[in-house]
Amino acid sequence: MSRSDPVRSVGLVGLGQMGRPIARHLLAAGFQLSVHDLDPAAADEARQAGAAVAGSPAELASASQVVLVVVPSDEDVRQVCGGEGGVLRAAAPGVVVVVCSSVTPETCGELERSGRRAGIGVVDAALTRGVRHAELGDLTLLVGGDPEDVERARPVLEAFSGAIHHLGPVGAGQVGKTVHNLVHWAQIAAITEALALGQRLGVPATRLRAALMDAGVDSRTLRELHLMRFTWWRKDIAYATAMAEAAGQPLPLTRLVGRLMEGVTVDRVQGLLADQGW
């Protein structure tokens, strides 16, 4: 497979909350899309939208120039890419595999080394801005990889993103995602605590939030707090803590945020923003 050929065929492994809308945007952009998912209903939905359904990651990879992997964990990514019937076992030289999952830089590095031996590029493209922006097709991607591989995959990534930031070699995207997540959860802990204090002192949280949106502390987190599900903070903080320990970098604020997030739930935030207290 020549790298000079325009990318037309794309494979997508994982049709969960992020993978489904990504698939729709790839089809709308005119790519020939093959998908694989363990959920037959998700695969059938993609088939009805115009995608081909592959029986395994290997079958999908054999028909694709760029393969996107959008599965939950390091173990899932390793199995999909390197296991029996995995992407790296069947992809032709010149294919670029893009890991869109939130995993460790070490996992990305392992896959990149395995892929390189077979002439396959591996890029990590961490997804930020969540499901709502996946639906809109304007995710921000934090990318790590060889520049040639990143450019090869770029037309595919542009189909479902509003911004692509190439941060460095393979794994740099995951570092970027970890830094992003630390800021995100710290903001949530600080905003909810501050609004609760203001309300306890007699100023309704809704009025305070509206005022803060016009002040120097405005942020997307502040504006979208009522839409958030607070789903992955434990995983994010665990990954960050492990990475920091390996690097010899203390994270005192992150450890505190982990304790504070135990009390931040959808119901409590909805109650706060309905001016019902905390």
C-alpha cells in the first residue's frame, strides 16, 4: 500500500459513545468505512448508515489505509491492536493506526515499536471535549507520533475534529490528555466548592455562575457544568498519579482533587444549580 495514495478507506474499532458519532462524521466526509464492535446492535446501526462491518479487527485492518481504535482501556487497546486477530497482525505496510483511547504513553510506545517492525505507523490522538462535541464533530485532538504518520492520518482526523495539536512523538498525546484532565477535574472541584460557599452566604449559585461567566474566571467548564456526567475522574487521576510517580513529580493538588471529587455528583450539582443548596 503506497503512502502516496490518498486515504479513502478507514477502519474504526469501537462504537461506543465516542465511536458512534465519529463513524457518522467519517461517512459524511465520504470515507469508505469499515467498523468492528462486540455489540451487534452498534455494528448493525453503522451498517445501516453505510459502513461495512468486519468480523474482527484483523479483517477490518486488512481493508483499511487508516485504522482508528476507540476502546476503553489499555488492555482493550493491546488486545485489539496486538492480540490474536489484532490490527497489527493484518495491516499492510504503510497503514497508520490511530489510538484514540485514553491509555498510558507506555502502551502507545509498545504498539509503535511493534508496528514499526512491520512498516505500520502508530499515532495516539487523545480525544478531548467529550461526547457532546463528538456529536458536533468538533473534538480537540491531542496527538503524538511521527510527523509523516500524523500527516497521513490528518484528513481522517479532520472529519471529526475542530482542532488538532501535534504535541510530539508517540505518547505525547496521552501526556497532553493527562494534563488536560488534571486541569478539568481541578476546575470542577473548585467551581462547585466556590458556588456552594456563595450560596451558603446568601447569593444563589445560578446568579453567581452567570456573574463569573462575565468575569476573569470564565471557562468552558464553568459554562458546561450542568451538562457534565463526572464519569472518568477516578481513572484519569489514577493514570496521572502513576505517570507522575514514575517521573518523580509530586501531585499534591491532584490528590486533594481526588478526595473532593468523591462528593461531586450529577444530582448534587443539579441541586446546587437549581439553588437548592449543596
